[in-house]
Amino acid sequence: MLATLLPAGGTAAAAAYGWYVAALGAAVQLAVLLSLLVSADRLLNVAKFAFIRGRAALTGKLPKDDWFCAPLPREAEEHPMVAVQLPMFNERAVCQAIIDCCAELEWPAQRLKIQVLDDSTDPVTRELVDEKVLEWRERGIHVECLRRTNRQGYKAGAMKEGMDLLAKQGYEFVAVFDADFKPEPGFLQRTMPYLMGNPEVGYVQSRWVFTNPQESYLTKAQEVSLNYHMKCEQYTHSATRSFFNFNGTAGVWRLACIEHAGGWNARTTVEDMDLSLRAYIRGWKAIFLDDVTCLNELPASFFAYRKQQHRWTCGPIQLWAKASADVWASQLPLPRKLELVLFYFGIRKCATHLVSLGFFCTLVPLTVFTPEVRIPAWALVHLPVAVTLSTAWFTRKGWIYSILYVLFENAMGTVKLWAVITGLLDLQRAQEWVVTTKLGSSDTRPGTGSASVPIPSCRLYLQELLWALFTWAAGFYALFTGATHLGLAVYLIIQGAVFLAFAFNWVDAGGLLGGRLGDDIIRVPVKASADGVPLLAGPGAVAVASSAAVGADKAAKRAREVKRAHTIPVIQLHSTDRLAAMQPAATVHSQLEKAAAAVLDAPLDGRSSPTSSTGSCSGDSFGACTPDSLSDAAAQLSGSVSSLESVKLEDKWRASPTSSLTDIYAAKPAPAVSAATSLRRGLNAVFGLPAGYYNRLPGEHDD
């Protein structure tokens, strides 16, 4: 077309245009080939999934049944020693919820240790972590917080130093959870039998499920993508004994496997994939448990999502370059080597991102201005539609959001393509490790949730803006000139609008395209109280009724739909005698009034005090106490050897000259705690209020 517009004698320009058309045609052919490989790989995975599920339906044997599930010991002393590592950095909104969830894991307390690896520099986050750790230590749970004097190695560095301490203390297994995850109490009981019964298994990975997919269009697109990865890719690779990577969280490792594989390494930004690849090369096996799930929060901030995707895209490219030689030199069979180097890294981790932006958002618009270059309909329409629908199939009603998923994935191509280039060239930004900020929108415990929609940040992303203008130019040109099919013109215009939304940050939660997609309705068990008022509990939890108010014969279980914003608390309570101090205030209101009156009316003349009032405190098998009254809570707090200290924890923290790790909870003489202080802390525990709530009151309110 452009050749007809050239003036007479413009042979040089005509020759240049001819070279341009030839180069564009070659690029399109290469892109079509890459798109074909990417599509074939994805459709093959879906076909494998369908075959595995069909075989399981016919034989009644699931892939996990190929492994021996060892029975758990009856005696607590016979359970293996398990540690839980919680790496975190300035995650103020979610740092306390994960400690609560891990403290409720069903495992003998004397065989369980929770290791909080807090690299936070934010003083508020550190104070929140300290309060929660001390709270659970007083309840008999072995929790410690380790802080480093530097962030060398980022997450991998923190976990390596923490693991060195665990190995010296005789721990055999370590579970890993990021701060925004919420494991169920039975997580260890469902994953540990596979590690105990199969010595060749190095790690067990659970499936991610999400608390906030309805928060915005951005989180819904993430859910579609991650559901395919979890339900299809990880599932089929585990079932066929192919390599699948540890996802960095919601899994359990065997410490012997970590040591044999060389330990945590910070040479890339995907330390989890790096370690699992080295373990696979050295002959270790891994199991993906599709029926064991772990809740986590999707990033609702576009800025946080960009940083996460840059790390998740750049890291595998780095690992591809650094570990390929080890793969070829390993004892793996040749087909496994080819699968790793060519398919796993070459197609899934590299070519996918090149096709997304390079083909559909760059070469396709260029062909609008160059009618000499044609793209086959099967490569432009039929194959992408098949791939998109097969991907969305793993999400409930995913077909509704399939177009949204494609448009958002293409718009993220600018970030991912730059990440691929950064990883291939090993640029300085390839070592950038930025924690994905979470808003804590799923934390509905009293005093922690926020019903307001977060205000989006005002940012402008130039790359997305340029691609918006480019795709719009091609789309409107095709629309008004009829240079191509009308459907392609409409696609380019819509894709340009999505690029523009990304450029101006309109996809943030609370932005123009960041509104909630629905009411986010979930089903929770509800138990009726004596007066007919339902008591609600969080997802997976059972409402805890006061024994004085609700009798077993009067409580009628029923399930109804309840908005997540109205469910309390997220902490999961599975028995009526476990950690009653964390009950919702409504279930203990009458009991609290009686206890508070008894305490406040007691004479404080030196012969008696609130800390000496009578009462009982029964301990459960996990070392946690359940006070029968507020006076009992005060007695437990004031009488405990490891009482909460009034000294600021920041003042206790001192750098160790021999290690970058410092245990801020080392055994030290505890200062005296007044009865009023103990009473205030008892109120905090019973009401479920944030630690230090009553400490804000002036001193004259101590009485």
C-alpha cells in the first residue's frame, strides 16, 4: 500500500519498503510458530489433565494414591519435629493473621516450632509482629521471631539462616508460608503423612485458593491464570512425575532434601524454583496435593502486581541461563532434560511472554498498515480462542471472564517482555526483589479489617500509554478504511482501551475498572444462639457458643450465605474448648460482665487482688489455656513466668557479633507486671481487640 504512495523515482524508498515487508513477513512467520508451540503445550497439558481425571474416575485411584500415606503416630512424642517458617518484610496488613493461623495448626506443641523471619524495617510492622508472638508464647505455643541486621539474600537469605538454626535443633521438616496465606488447622496432618511415608519425597506442595478474586477485574484475571497453573500444570506434572516447582509457600520441605540440594540460594529472584530444580536434578521426588488447599490474597494494587510479575518472569529466565548446564550434566534421562530446558523454560517461561506482546500487540497491528503480510485465521483467531477457553475452564464461570483475561494478559506483556530481556541480559534490575504488598482485605478479625475501598495511587506508566496509542491507531485505521476484518479492528480498539487503563492505573482496587465484581458471597456454618440471633464464624470455622447461653440440645446448625464483611473472625476455631480468648465478643458478653464485676468489686487491700481470685484454667494438648473468667485470664497473665514485658522490644534488640540473626525473645528476667496491666491485657484477649488497646487509656482509668 505504501509503495503506491511513493513518488516517481523513489526506488530507494520502494526498496526499503520491500525490505520492511520481507522482515515483517519473516517476523510474523516466526511469531506464528512460537504461538503454535505455546498453544500446543498448553492444550497438551489440558489433554493430560482430562486423561488423568478420566482414568481416576474409571479406576477410582487418584495420582496421590500412588504414594504411601503413613498414619500419624498416636503418641505426641512420636510425631516428627516440624518447624514453620514465616518470612515477611513490612507486611503490616497481614503479619498478625498468619501467626494466628500457624499457632492453631494441629500438631503436638512440643514437636512444633513457629519461626517468624521478620526483616521488616517498618517499626509498626515490627511492633505488630512482636505483640502477636508474645501473645502466643504466653499461651504455650513455641514461637520465636528472628531478625537480621541486613537483608542479604532477601527471602532466601532469611530462610537459609533460619534453617541453619533448625537443623542444629533437630527439626526434620519445615513448612513455609508467606505472610498473606492462611493455612487450615489440619494442614500438617494432611501433608506430613506423605513425607513420613515416602523417604524419597523432598517436598509437598498444596494448592492455592484465593480470598479476594471478586475484588476487582485485576484480581479476577489473576485467579483465572493461577487456577490454570495450580489445577492443571502442577497437577499434571506431579501425576506424570515431571518437574514442577515449589511455589514458595503453602508447602512442607524435608530438611535433608534442602541440605542435599545445596540449601536456599539467592542467585535469582525465584529461590523456590531454584531449590526445587536442584532437588529434582539430584533425584528427589515431589508431590502436589490438589485436595489440600491454602487461602491467600491476590494483589489488588496494580503497582504491587507489576512488581510481582516482573519477579516471577525475570527469575525463571535467570535460572534458565544459570542452571541449564547443570541440567545437561545431570543423570536425568534425555527426554526429561529436553522437557526441562526446551518446554518448561523455553516455551512456558520465555516464548509465552514474547507471543503475548510481540505477536498480538505489535506484529498484528503492523499488518493492518501492511496488507502484503497476511496472518492465517487459525493462528489469529481459532487457536487463541481454544487456548483461552481451555485456560478459563479451570475457574468457576471462567468463560465469562475469558476475554477479560486475554486483554489483561496482553496488557501485562510490556512488564513481562522487559522482564525477559532483563533476565536474559542479567541486568542490575534482574536482582530486584520487591515484596508484593497485600491490603489485608480478607482479614475480618475485629479491629483489623477495613470496609472502605482503598484509594488507588496516581501513577502514569509510559510503556502502556505508548502501546495504547499504537493499538488505537491501528484499530481506528482498520475501522475507517476497511483494511482488515471488522472484528480485528474492534479487538485492537478494546485492547488499546485496556492499555490506557493500565497506563493511568485505573485497574487498582477502587479505580475506574477496579470496582468489586460482586458481593463476594461465601458459605459459612452458622449456629443459632439461645435468643435466636445467629453467631457467625469465618470461612471454615465453626461458631463457638457460650456454654451458659447455648445448650447442645438447643443449637441448630444451618448454612446460609453471608457476606465476607460480616464474618468474624478469620481465626479458625474447631472446638468449643480451644482458645476461648479468641472468641467473638458476642459469645462471651454476659460472661465478661459477671467476671468484670467480680474483679472490680473485689477489695484491693493487699490481702487480695484480681490476680489472686479463684478460678480454673484448663490446658489443652497444645499448651493453650482457656480461662473460665476474666479474673482467670488476669491470673494467668500475671502468674506466668514469661509474662508480657512493658519494655519496648526495639530496645531489647541487639545485633549479634557472630550472626546476622537475633532472637529478640531470649530468656530474660521478666519485670513485674501490675494487676491493672494484667487486667487490661485480659480484656484485650477476651474481646479480641488489638494488643495495647486498653493501654491507650490514661493512668486514672486503671481502676
